[in-house]
Amino acid sequence: MRPPEAPDLDAGILPPADFLRLHVLTKRAEFLRAARAARRGTTGMLVQALMRPEGEAPGEIRVGFTCSKKVGNAVARNRAKRRLREAARAILPTDGRPGWDYVLIGRHEATAARPFEALKGDLRYALRKLHNSAGTQVK
């Protein structure tokens, strides 16, 4: 079986959802830069979104996950982050935009307890609002 051909991103054609790979933010500076960008709160999470400067990994969707100690002990925080990761894997390839960084922040009791379909709906709603708002300029 042959691997899929790389799509022509310069032609304005979006690749199929299974081709886009999410890259995980790991550096504190990346999280801090996203924290200065646009944000949208939902029942299950807070989403921060930042369009990266031109030429900086243009075809990638990058995402980070975080939960503070307010979410609970380590078990509760890890469960909330696992749920956020799965929601991001399901939604960002189709609703996210290449060239953007997203940070998903878990909420106390809500992220772990919310039904998974509702959590995915929260992410879709937040992305739609963030992409349509005028405050998502490059910072």
C-alpha cells in the first residue's frame, strides 16, 4: 500500500482530515504566546487560539493541553487532559486551521464529567467563535 501523497497547501486545497497531524506544544514560551491571544470559554474547557507569524510551520496545527491544580489531584488532571486530547484529535483536523496554535485548558469538575459528545461540541463552538472574531490577529 502506498503512502498518501502530500497535498499542495499553496494551491489553497485543504488536505483530507486524516492527513493533517496535530503537533503538540511543549515549550512554555509557546503556551505563554498563546495565552496573549484570543480565547473562548465554554462549559467544558477554555480554548486559546493564535495565528502564527508567516513562515512559522505554515501547514501544521499545533495544540497544547493544560489543567491547573484547581481541576483536582493528578488523577483528575490527567483524566481531563486525556479527554481534551481525544476531543482535539477528533475535531481539530476538520475544524482547526493550519498555521494556528491552540491551547485547551481543562475546567474544574466540568471537563472530566461532561459527556464526550458535548465536550466535542464545546470545542467546535469555541473554534467557530475564535475564527470568526476580529481579535485573532498575529501577536
